[in-house]
Amino acid sequence: MGKKQNEVTFGYLDKISFRKKIQSDLEAAFNYPKYSAFSLSKDGAYAVVGLSKGGSGWQEYPSTIFRYDITGGTSTVFDWSGNNTCNRI
């Protein structure tokens, strides 16, 4: 039933002349860098924030991880490649 329902639905949607423009506008509006959860180290010395370039957290690679040294005022940037590796940039 799902396959036939999709054929009917997309057969109708594909006939809408302005559909691609709406899709393009929505992608432009929602495709911006997203910041993931903010986390503090147990001793409170570091804060970590993740940034996904396309918008959906850790599902999109590469992501960038920022580690801030709260006590020293310095930061370190890492690239999370998605294969359990995190490389310092």
C-alpha cells in the first residue's frame, strides 16, 4: 500500500509548478550551521560545543568541536570525521 500511496502523492506533487521554488526556499532558510549541546568538564575547566555545518548534529560529518579552556581563556578546535576519530585543527 505504501508504494502505491507514494506514487499517487508524488504524482500529484510533481505537477505543482512552484514546488521546487518552495523546496529551495525552505532549504535556504533551514540550512545553516547548528550548535549542539554545550558541555562542561567535571572540574569546570573546559567547555565543549559542537557545530554541524549542515544542520543536523552528529549525523552530518564533518562536524567541528570547540573546546574552551575556561580558566586559561584559550580554545582548541577539532574536526569530528564520524569514524570515531577527532583531529585537532
